[in-house]
Amino acid sequence: MTRIAAAVLSQSGGNAAPYATSNPIEVRALELADPKPGEVLVRIDAAGVCHSDLSVINGDRERPMPMALGHEAAATVLALGDPEEPGLAVGDRVVLVFLPSCGQCTSCLSGEGYLCATAAAANGKGELLRGGSRLSCNGGQVHHHLGVSAFATQAVVDRRSLVKIDSDIPPETAALFGCAVLTGVGAVMNTAQVRPGESVLIYGLGGVGLAAVMGAIAAGAQPVYAVDPMPEKRALALELGAAAAVAPGEEGSLTGTDVVIETVGKAGVLATAYKAARRGGRIITIGLPNPAEDLSINALSLVADGKTLMGSYMGSSIPARDIPRYIALWRAGRLPVERLLTSVSPLEEINELMDKLAQGKAVRQVVVPGW
């Protein structure tokens, strides 16, 4: 048993903004149980602040409470539940990912581990893949967020929730490969399978959306367009290579592209994105809307316009395969992931960081729990 500090949310939804005033997230001392066989104890070196964390706070994604938040991180291995764990040793640097795969269900056996129902069920219950929680406070259970709970000094995760990386990658950059890059770049390269010379239009320029911009350019898309209400994010998209970046409602002349990617997580934006694709175009949705939202599109258009509407979870990625690929592109200068980084802050500022995220004032903020 280890004593750690972690950012804990006690109530999902009904939290008043600004969060810097209401303080829904509290940094607490927790007890962390030792890793079981097939699990790993890690020190969190850096953790990214993502909308999937915010959606638990604002109630868009209800989860069992209390919960230690955080799911996108870089870490260092401190101990192995099985000392003979192949390919992993104490001191190794790793990227944590928010969905492990059981390796035995139909999806996993079909090469679609990102749709693993066993892992999704464990995430929904706030447990690790092998069942139960390793976190507690004064004898009461604290739930895991997406099998990771990275807003903490240390964490116990399933072996299949991490990918080993080289030790020379700055942790603030490495962390972003676990969600923003995996999801955004993966949606372009795996789900949409963008080909060189195809045109791409991206709605939403948060961390995932800007990662999709980088992924589209790395895949050889031409031209790449972007839509977002924030001028600073549009400027960054242009710096990353987008041919044009406009505010919502101004994209009229940019529509009719081969591929449209929606990252906002709003049904209304997805309906707009669907209309923006050319006849025969592909529309990929990444954003996670509130479950109460319904999508309304013209049913005839699916056939008459030959459009394809596809959901993309975790960028249709196999982390052990794709993270090394994306790191290789980063090393080659084709995925400048560090450009997504807005700030690096101590864990104690987590409520303020959530406010900035909710207000659209940040791309990817990173906390360093060890400060």
C-alpha cells in the first residue's frame, strides 16, 4: 500500500462554474494498493487535461463517484505486479492509454481492440480491467478514470493500458500521444484512411482537432481546412499547415471536401459536418456528445449522395502499433506534437485548468503531479 496525492471528483454534473471558485476537484491523499499480476505501478511524469475529463465534471459523461480523474499521461515504471513481465522493466518510460484490450473478445480477435467491450465495461464501472479499484480513501473505494487516473503522483494500471517508449521524449510531449494524438491522428490515418491529395475539413481545434490537422498534413492531404470560433486556435492551424481556418458559419467556400472530421462533440456540429462533405465523401466523428443528443440527417442523402458517416473511438488505433508510428513521425518533424502544449502547471491548479478548457482558451494543458 502506497500513499499518493490525486485529484478526486466527488460529484459528476451539477458543479457550478467557474470551477476555480466551486472547486469540484480536490487534491487528496489516497491509498494505492500494490499492483496485481498483469498490472504495473507507475510514477506519473506528466498528464494532459482533456475534454473527456471535463465531461465527467459537467455531467456529459456520468461516472461512479468518487473518482480520481486523468487519462492521458506519460509515466515511469516503479514496480511490476509480475516480476517476470516480458518486455517491461522498472525504470522504463511509458505512455498510458485510456482503453486497454482484453485480447479475447470478438472485437479484439478481429483486430479492433479499440472496441473491446470488456475494457469499455470496466471503464464504465470505474474499475481496472481485471476488476475492482486499487484506490481508496479512509477505507472507502475511489474509482479509476478510464483505467488510468493520471492526475496523481502515482497510479496502478493494467499492463495493457501502457505502451513503452524511448526515454529521451520530454514527458510533457509524450503524454499527448496517449489521447490527443492517438485519437486525432488515428481518425485521419486509420478511420478515414486519408490518401495523398484528398481534401480534408476539420471542425473543432482543441487538442484532438489540431492533432487531426497535423495528421492530415502528414498523410499528404491537400488542401486541409479548419473551423473553430477561437482566433488563436485558427492561427495555430494555419501555422501547422492548414490552407484556411475560419470561424463557424464562414466555411461556405471550403465545403465539398473528400473528408470531413468533427471533433466538437455536438450533434448540431456533426449535422453541419455531414452536409459539408462532397457527394461520395466520408464524414468521421470523434467528439463525444452528451448521450441525450440525437443526430438528425436526411436519410435519403446516405444513398443518393453516397456519403459514409463513421464513428471513430480512440482513432481506431491499436496503441502498441500506432504510438510508435506516430512517435516516428514526430521525430521526423512531420507531427510537431509539442505545438499542442499550452501550459505546464502543478496538480493543485487543476480546477483553474478545467475552466480554461471549458472556455476554449487552451489547446492542451499539462499537469506535473510531482511538483
